[in-house]
Amino acid sequence: MTIRATLAWARQQIEPADAKYLLQELLGVSAAWLIAHDDEPLTSEMEQTYRQLVGQAADDVPIPYLLGRCWFFGRQFSVSPAVLIPRPETEELVQLGLEALKGKRQQQVIDVGTGSGIIAITLALETAGQEHTILATDISAEALMIAKKNSVDLQADLTFAQSDLLKEQAGPFDLIIANLPYIGETEKNVMGASVLKHEPHLALFSQNNGFAHIETLLQQAKKRLSSQGTILLEIGYAQGEEGLALCQQAFPAAKCECITDLAGHDRILRISAE
């Protein structure tokens, strides 16, 4: 079958954009190439592989898991069901991390709950030459394996440790950055099927209305944040007010802010020690 005919079939099974992206990534070509060559035939082997993947996608398996990779901050990272699929909003968290490190050298940085390593690795690559010490931690050994692979593939200079939040880390840290589980257990009924069926619940859900991990981290950070350090935490779209109150309670002398994302939703808590 031609590319055009194969895509026409796939678009009846899954979202048209997903069908196109999946074939594009599978062939290793650009979207423009796919359009310009849609009359070309696929090999029988490629067509069979594509049909199998479309079938899995129709069963709600996320495409990044099918491909084993995804894009973040202009780079390709390996992913597996052991780690969350990176979201675009997390790029805004990284941007704020880069702002906190701008013009500084030899900062002590920790990415807590690193997952696939996207935050720590991106910070390491974007600040190469500034001599920062970057540590990425996760409670999951499987997640750390993926993160370490990504650091090798992308040639990022950082270290990894298995740790329950900051419990095993002494600090002090100049930047504590984290995208921890923040979805409340009661929100499961509004989550997408692909997320609930295939992404790791350990990295998604938290007790105490989604704040259990964040609250624990804030308490641990009291003795681990440097005198002029910064904490950056990703949160849910409507958690700003409650999250800000927790920050102010833990760090009453610091400047605490809730920063909205590009869509105008609550997204990041920032604590700036003063």
C-alpha cells in the first residue's frame, strides 16, 4: 500500500495527527517529506509494523511508549512505561531553572523525582561550562536506568542516586527543582484512559489532595536549601492557592510565588530564599 492509503486506513483507527506522527517517526522522515512522497509504497515489513503499532495505539498505548522515545526541549529522550511521558508544560519549569542559574557558576542543583531525566539532563546540557554540580534522584530504580541511558546518549555531565525525595541527600542545594506526583487520588475519574492504563501511577498520584509529596519535600528542604537558593515545583492547573500557602508556611521569610503557564493555568511554585 502507498503511504497515502496506509494513512487513510490509520486515521480511521486513531487520531489523524497521531497516525501521521507515528508513521513519520517510524520512517525517520519529516512531515513535509511524508506529504511530498505520499504516493510511494511502504515495504510489506514496514506496513506490518505500522499496523501493529496503530492497533496498540487504538488500545490507548501512548505513542511515545510505542516508539520508545519522545522529544523534549529540542532533544530526543528514551522513555518506557517506568517513567512519565514528558509534557510541554515541564519545559516552562526548565526555563525557570535556567533563569535561576543564569550568570552563576558552581551551583549545587538537585532534580528530585527525575523520571526519564529530562529536567536534570536538559539543565546540564544547557548550562555546560558553568561548572554546576547536578544530581538527579528518584525512588524508582527502573526510572533511574532510563535516566542514566538518556544521560549517556545525550552526553550530559551529571550524577544519579536512588533516594526518597531529599531524605538521603544532605545538601545544601542552590536549586531544588522537581516535577513530583501531584494528582489527587480523587481525580482518577477525569484522567485519560491512556494515562491511567499505561503511565506509572507512582509518578502521577499523591495523597493529601495531591500535595503529600510536595509537602514532605518542602519540610525536608528547610535544612537543605542554601541561604540564597531557589525551589521550583511543578503543580496542577488549579493547585496554586493551596500550594502557595504550603510554601509560605514552610518558608515564611522567603519570597513565594505561583507562576502560571502559557495557557494561564497554575503551574509552578517558586520559592526564593532571601
